[in-house]
Amino acid sequence: MMKKLSCLILSTVFFLSLKAQKTTPLWQDFVSAKAQKKTPILPDFSYAGYNFSEKEIPSVSAKKIFNVLDFGAKPNDNLYDDDAIQKAIDAAERNEEGGVVFFPAGKFLLAKDNDSTKQIRISKSNIVLKGSGSALGGTEIYQDKMRINGRQILFKPDNNVQNRLTTITKNAERESFWVEVANAGALKVGMDVVLKHRSEEFTKLYFSPLPLKQEWTRLQGENGGMLIYEIHTIEKIQGNKVKFKNPIHFDLVLVKSAAFELLNYNAIEECGIEDIRFTSNWKTYPEEFVHHKNAVHDYAYEAVGMEYVKNSWVRNCEFQDWNEGLFIRSGYQVSVLNVDFTGKKGHASVHARTGYGVLIKNCHFNNAQHHGAGTGYSAVNTVITQCTLGTDQNIDIHSGQPFATLYDDIQGGVFYNLGGPEPGHPHHAKYLVLWNFRHQSVNEQHYNFWDMARRRNYSIALPFLVGFQSDRKVTFENVGINESQGHEVLPRSLFEAQLQLRLTGRNVAE
């Protein structure tokens, strides 16, 4: 009888806690707007991750295996394995269908000198680096010598020339999919393109009525302005009208001073890293990390770079003792899943810039880097969801006006000590959404998100806070929307709810 009563009490408490949560008006607006084909207040963040999260990351079990041992690498022998690993990658790249570069269990050693131009390089599609597990007893790849500003493993195509294909001839609304172009002759269905623009004239229109500081010099002058760099896939062409698969996240308003262009986007595809623990010798450096003390503290040991990669991923990995863990530039539909950042504190953990649809999910940052998961420099639709940060570990909004960024169902973290040089401010343009963010700090905090007096921090254009919670008192100025502060809201994850609505039509908050 007592057992049944206990179960009844627990069920009642669970039911009441659910009832205490509120389905937010912003979510209701989003669902209604989608049904009526109107513009929602919230961006649609569901277009993020590998294949826009419409498909699972594929198993690599059917791919041809290139075992690094067969090319001369030997774990645990204190000899350097750079050349052997590169030979295995080169062999996989010569295979028409690519392959898996496989690392058995053990420790593989990189970087016998300080030459930052030396890298393990992947320049073709369909190459996956796969280890035997990221836990102790699995695969460890260790950088021995420091190589300042040199990422040890770099995915990047050899040829990345971009040319203008056409220009936009008509305004387009935020969250829409259609544009009109001067000439669609060079465009094809299925083609990836970059929607690009930069001008001081458009920048002033975009941020109005918010004031812009004179010290933000990169926004000013003939070649200045906020850089728009949205990557899209063409889904349909009707005469000079072009439909994108993924939405535009800004109000496209034509200006006289510069055109909105469509450029070709070149990338390598179906590349990945999985089941590897990356470590470095940063842990033995005789100083504790000091942010921006010098190049050693910021950039001495940098693990992985992924540049101009599409439908690619990093999953089930650990980055231990790094100044920088994972850097993603111009990534399109990239997933970072189940990755831990641990060890001696360093500079940056994972950073996405000038791309569209980078998804960082179920990752744990543990105060191992000054900057937690972040974005910057024109990145769009970056989604950080279901992650944990340390107490007083900052989210990395690294200036250069990224826009439409989602921090979603996050435990821990703060908003001060944001990165980036002052000429590159503001830190973030419109539509930074903090959804069920659980702020953790030692002290009480006050955030003025458009502070014209302070040199650093707090230049985020009218962010949205929904279900913001904190373990200390936190107050705000210059917020776009602040809904249900102090209370978790439904849906708990905006990203998951938007994805389900798009793929199945189901409203998970009902």
C-alpha cells in the first residue's frame, strides 16, 4: 500500500510540475505563423546539423578501412606518427569512394617540431577519422610540441574559388525562401550558393534605431559593413525566381551602394571524426592560462579545423588540455555531437563562423576553456542545444555580427567576457535566442545588451530570453523579449520542437 501511495505522490508531483510549466506565447506564435504561412517572431532554427537533421549520420561500417598501422604508425612507441597518418589519409583520398582512416587503441604522437605550417590535411570528401573510443584505453592523438596558430588536423578543400553567379533584384522577407535574381542561367537545382552582401548603408538600415559606435570601425566606410554570408541550397527555379531549401534569416532590403550577390559555394562533404580522444602537451606548460596574455596562451595547441565542409560531423570525442579544440569555418550542415572538453584550462572550445546550420548538441564544456561553445563573424543559424557549461564560463559570441543564433536548454554559463576586438563589434546582430538557459555565476550580474559606454561586452542587438533561470540575481537592459524569467517553459528544447514540427507536423508542446 505504501509503495502504491509513493508512486501516486511522485506521479502527482510530476504532473503538477508539468502543469507549472507554460507553453510560451512565442512558441504559439511560431506554430500559428507556420500554419498560416506568415513570418514568425522566432527564426526557424531547425535547419541545422548533418543534412539539416533530416537524416541520421551514417554508419561507416561499409566503408573501406585504411588502418594507420599499415602505413607505418605505431601506438605507444614515443615516435612521431604524422607521416604515417598522412599516408593513410592520402590512400583513402585516392580511393574513389573515400574511406575510414582507422586508429586502433593506443597513443599516437604528432608534432615533432614547432612548425605551425605542418598539418594532417584532408582535402577530399568521404574521409572519416575513426578511433577505438575516446575513453581511457581507447584511441589518443597527442600533440607534443606547440605550433602557434597551427591546427594539427585540418579538413579543407584545395580549390575554393568563388565567383559571382547573379545578383538579387527584389527585397525578400526574413524567414522566407524565395529570391528574385537578375539571371538564373548559371544556377541549378541542388546547387549550393552563398548569399553575400556588405555595405555601410545596409548595416545602418539593419540595426536602426540602435546607435552604432564610431569605434566599431569595420562597419564603416566604402568597404565596411556587416558581412552577410548565408549559405543556401537551391530547391526550385521558376524563371528568375529561386527557392532555397533553408530560410533567409534577415530582411533583405536592396540598397544602392552594393548588390546582394549569389556566389558558388565549394565544399568537401561526408567527412567526420569519431571515437577519438585528442590531447596535447599544454598541460605541462609552466603557467596557468591567462586570456590574451600572449600567443602561447591563446594559440599554442590547436587541435582540429574544419573549413568549407558540408554534411560533416564530429561525434563521441574528447578534447583534453587544449588552447583551442575545434574550429569550424564556413561549415554547412555540420554536427558536433557528444563531445567533451576537459583538462587544463585554455582559450576556445568549439567555434563556428561564416557558416550556416552548425549544430552543437549534447556537449560538455566543464570550464576547460575560457570560451564555451560559440559563434562569430557572420555565422548564421548556429544551434547550441542540450549542453552544459561551467560556472562563470562564458558563451562565445565572438563579434563580427553573427545572427540568428540559438542557445537552447543549456545548463551553466554566463554572458560576460565575450570575445572579439572592438573594431569588430557589435558582438551579435539580431535574433540571438536564449531558450531555457540556466545561468550559473558566483556573483549577481547585470547585463546591458547595448551598452554604449563600456569598451567590451554587451553589444548584442535586442536578444530574446525565454525561460531564463539563474542561481544568482540577474537583471537586464536593452532586451528584445524577456518571457517567463525564472521559470522553465515548454517546449523545453526549441530546436527539437521546431524540427519535429517541420518533419512531422507535430506540436510537441500540446
